[in-house]
Amino acid sequence: MPIKWLLFIVLSIIWGSSFILMKYGLENLGAWQVASLRIICAALVLIPFALRATRQIPKNKWGLVFLSGLLGSFIPAYLFCIAEQEIDSSVAGILNALTPIFVILSGVLFFHQKVPFNKILGIAVAFGGCILLFLFHAAPAKESGFIHAFLILLATICYGINVNLVHKYLHGISSILIVSLSMLMNSIAATILLLSDGFLNHSFTGKAIWGSLLAAFLLGTFSTALASILFYKLIRTGGTVFSSMVTYGIPVVAMLWGLFYGENIGAGQVFSLFIILAGVFIANKNITKHLIKE
């Protein structure tokens, strides 16, 4: 098997599994705690790259790197965890597939990019799939469900803005250096939030709490740190266009994990996912930008 396909499969599994890991983490930890532990663990794993980044990234770019970390990792980590307190992990995975759409929209709204017809059509189709998902899925039927699903959309908006920010202002700087330095910066705030949320008040003698801690640890080390490194390698071996196709694998894996977890996934959700991914495909046809995941 070519190395690029192996990386593609591994990344789809790692990122697609992040949504169910959040669910497991939330069983015994608070949303702020799971998200904070994710950021901290990722920063610790990426320290060797972060130390190199402090020497190679110009000091006048550090503010932009910090902002990139906020938009690309920090804020979405908390939004996803808060949202998954009310909605299924599979739904979160499906909504995450809208990220390339918000890359386009933020590029148009904030970075003065042109909007070819295929992008307009793709955006319309993808949002049509999003509406269908809300109609088919039972959980967002309540007002609280809609609000929490909207938090996922806010996270994907952050992703979209971050991709354009990195492309315009941090072009030429290694993606892994940007991610590692931003993680190190944001881990300070994550540590403060973790401790202020009563993390140390937990009883760490039972097995249940350690299962949630393991889930948070895997989120940080694999879904964030390792996945960032592998995605950078995938870009180098497979190119940006091929790398962007991971978008299509992530929600499929998320839905499979949702079935395993006992979530209610029907034909309506599968059809909605197909419509969303069709819109993403149409909108991104011939596009060469790539997404930097958290």
C-alpha cells in the first residue's frame, strides 16, 4: 500500500475517533476539563517541535501564531466538548465535515477571495444537507439541541478562518511548527481553566475516572499532536489536494463509532452526510488549499 494511502486511512481513523473519545471523556469529567487536558497533552507531546519553532518562527509572527492556535485548536476544543454534552458524537462528526465550506465563506467574507459558481453551488448543497441532518436527527429537536449543534458550526467557522489566516499571513512557515508553538502558548490558559474548574477535586481512586482521563489523553496525544504530524507528512507525500480528501473519511469513521456507542443513526443521517460531502466536493473542485486540523 502506498504511504499516502496508509497515512490517509490512519488520519481518518484518528480524527474520526476524536468525537467518540470526547463522549467517553465526558462520562466522568466536565467539558472544560476534557478540552483543557486535550490541549495540555498535545502541548507536552509537541514540545520538541515547539522549541524548534521558537528559534525558526520570527518573533513578529508569534501573535499570529497564538491567534492561529486559538482559532484552530483552543476554542474549537471547548466548543466540541460543550456541544457533545447534548448531541451525539456522530452528529458532531458529520457537522465537522462543513469545515471546508467555512474555509470558503471566511475567505470570501474576511480575505476578499473570489467566489466561482461551483463554490456557491457547493455551499448551498452542503447547507441543505445540514438542514436535513437537523430534521432527521432527534436530539436537536429541542432548543438546547439546536444551540449545542450551533456550537459545532462555530467551531468549524473558527477552523475556516484559521486556514485562511495561516495561508495569508504565515505562508512559508512549517505547519507543524505553527501548531506546536501555538499549543505551547495556549496550554497556559488551558492549565488555568483546568485547575479553576475543580479538576483536582476529583477522586482518582476509581476505574471510571481513569477511563475518562485516558480518553482525554488520547485526544491530545493522538487526535491533536500525532495527527498534526501525520497530516504534515501526508501533505508532503500526497499533496494538498489529496490531503484535503481526509475530510470525507472523518465523518464515516465518526458514524461507525457512533453505532458502536449505541447512538441512533438512521438512513436520514447517512443521507444528510452524503449531501454535505457532495456539497464539499462541488465547492472544493480544483481547489488546492488544505485544512490544518487541531
